[in-house]
Amino acid sequence: MSDNQSRQFFQTWYQSNLGNSVLQLELKEIEATLDSTVGYYLVTQSPLRKIAFHNHRLRENILIAPVLELGASSCTIVAKSNELPFETDGIDVHIFHHTLDTSATPHDDLREAARTLLPSGKLIVVGFNPWSLWGFCRLFSKRAKAPWCARFIAHQRLEDWLKVAGLTLETKRFIYYEPPIQNGNWRLRFKWLEKMLRPLKLPFSGVYIMTATKQVKRYTPIKPHWTKARVRVPPLTKPTAKEMKE
């Protein structure tokens, strides 16, 4: 399945009862992370045409899309995720909103995002958790529609990818412990799962949010240790009488 097909499936799914419920919680958690961030550029990748964050102090909000779509935000830039049109060390915050789940080249996308981040810049990754009720339901789905067409990358594997990309994991949160049921009334019957499991921070939720920071390599200058050169001077001897005659 192509990235564009997955993108269209997710745009439809996020308009559903279940999808909108998940989206609102994801936006709330991302904005809580951005609340303490100050800088210039916020870059977001998402299957949605429009996605807005309000509670942040970053001046420019840029949305990356693989194709130009009707109804896209005015701040949208058309580009490939693994070939971003940004200079190295120029972006303050980069958000992957389920785009690693829908990408054909997630490793390359992650490395490219790490390249564009400023030293100490933040990367926020939102993904589906395979070790959950959602992952269990995916095993029995046809994977022909969202969210089951996503990759469901395990958070342990993603941690390894972050290290390889030169990023240090800061926080890892698990949200939405309710089962993936479209009917809102039925989901209300499982509210107790959210109330009971979320305070325990168990890694069995449907969605995880990971925040990583770009590592800064600091070099300590080492003073050169100079040593005095030792020159051997042959001892001076008096000339003999024979040498003086010559």
C-alpha cells in the first residue's frame, strides 16, 4: 500500500467518532509537550491536511505534505519526508504524527528529521502501539483501511532507531487505553480502563508519544604538552700540537 493511499484512509478515519476521539487526545498531549518550548520553526508531518497547535511559543508552523491537496493549510510545503528542503541544524521542533507508521522509508525519514534539527532540538513521535488491544485487533484485520494499514512500530524498536539517528530519548508516554470501538456508547463502558491504567503508565495503550532531543557533541580542548628538545653537543677538546702545525 502506498503512502498516499494510507494518507487518504487516515483522513477519512480521523473524521469518524473513534478517530476524532483519538485525535483530540493526541493534540492535547502534543500541546502539553510544546508548552515549554521556545524557538522559531515548528515542522509537522501528519496524514491530515490540516493540523494546528496553539499552545506554543514557536514563530513559524510548517506542515510537510507529499502532494498538494485541496483544502491544505497555507503553511504547507510539498516535499518528501526523506528529502526535506531545510538546512542542517535549523529546525527547533519536528513532529511525526503517525507518519512513521505510514511511511515506506521510516529509517530515512527519521535520519532526515534529525539532520534538520538544531542541537538540543526536539523530535516528537506519535505512533500506534502494537502491544495493546489495538495491536491485537490489527492481527485479525485486513489492513485495508485506517488505522490497521499503519505499521504499528514497537516503541522499543523506535528507541533503537532514535539512538542510531543521534537522538536521546527524553520522555515516553502512553495514552488511550480504551478499545478501538467506533460506537461511542460502547466506548463509555470501558472508561474505567483509561482511569485505572493511565496513572500506572503501563505500556499497553493504543498510542504512544515519544520525545527525543538531538545530542550535542562537546569537545574539550586539550593543551599540547610541549617538551624541550634535547640537543647533544659534542664536548670541546683542545687541538693537539700536530693539528696546530697543519
